[in-house]
Amino acid sequence: FEFQMKAFAGSHRVVAPDYPGFGRSPRTPAQPDVRYYAEGVRGLLDRLHLERVILGGVSMGGYVAFECMRLFPERVTALVLANTRAEPDSEEIRETRNEMALRVAQEGVGVLVELQMERLLSADTLQNDEEVVESVRAMILDSSPDGVVAALGAMRERPDSTPLLGKIGIPTLVVGGEEDGIATPEIMGSMAAKMPDARHETIPQTGHLSNLEAPEKFNATLSEFLQTIE
């Protein structure tokens, strides 16, 4: 979220937590579920004395955001769901996560560079934006194997958030990448259509990390959304 923090720090207080096992946060000693991550977000809000926030999440962060809406919806004034989906994993995806977790445990996080780069970034980014490619690679390599394995398990076992969509009445921005094969524009558009006060935007020529691949377009979309709710 570096690009978003730089862009909005002058007008908003921007908080970007590290999940357990990522950044400077220690790995949890047990296999967490998505609720554990959401409880961590609530604990951070408590420590920072933030009673109400605009909550956003990219990819797995969207799964955590849904859980936050189950746990403490009264503290969320608006929602940003980027490159994410409400449905649980299919059996095929669950098995893929199992296999990936096993390889990370055995070979280290470097295997994710081999397995995930083409799924995370658009072809245009991979070919023409070495800075973003290297940044994503560095973030992957900076993660702890335990943290990655825990996150894969939490995502694999996450609940179906589709029944929750119709109950989210706050303003919501649903934004994703035109070339995202994980949370496709069709999936995100369908998700937005089930929400009472959601708008759906697609960022051209981006994949699963649209906020990193096209930060200016992403930030402009986010800024326009924020202006409509403030």
C-alpha cells in the first residue's frame, strides 16, 4: 500500500497492518483462521483508539475485510474491496493451496516467485514494468514461510461471504484488474451487484495487484469514491 499511503497521507490517516508472519509482525504459533486476522485488525484499531474507519483490503485482505464486517460492522463507515471475491475456494483451489503450502514449507518462499508471479501480475506489467515486478518479488521473498503457510490455510478454510453481501449497507468500492484471472471483472461485478450501495470499477491492463500495477489510476478511482462519501 506504499503508493496509497503516499497519495492519501496528506488528507487521511492511513494505517496498513502487517498480518502475522508478514512484515514486522510475528508468526502466530497455531494455524489461524480468517477470524484471527480480523481480530488482529480490531485489536490494532483499539490500540490506535480508532472507533470508526474506512476499511480496505486487496485479495486476502478482502477476505479479512468480510470477516471484520461480521465481527464489528459498527466500526466501518465505508468499504474498499480490491481484487477479491466472496465465494469460498473450490475443491480444486483448496488442493492447490495445500500443494503450495507444502512446497513453501519444504522449499521456502522463493517457490512462490515461480508459482505466483504470472497469476499476480498482468502480462503488460511483467513485460514492461521491471520496478513493479522486482517490488512484488521482494515482498514475496521478505515473507516468512510460516506466515505464508498460515495464510494459505486461512484462505483455504475461509467461509462463504456471499450471504453477507446483501447485508453490507455502507458505501462500498469494488475495484479490480481487467486482466485479473483470480478475481475477474465478471466475478467482482457480480459481487458488487449483490451489495446495496456498491460501485464497481475495473482498472485497465492490470492483474491481481491493481493498486501496485497502476497506482495512479487506482488512486484516482479511490479518491473519487472517497469524495462521494465524505
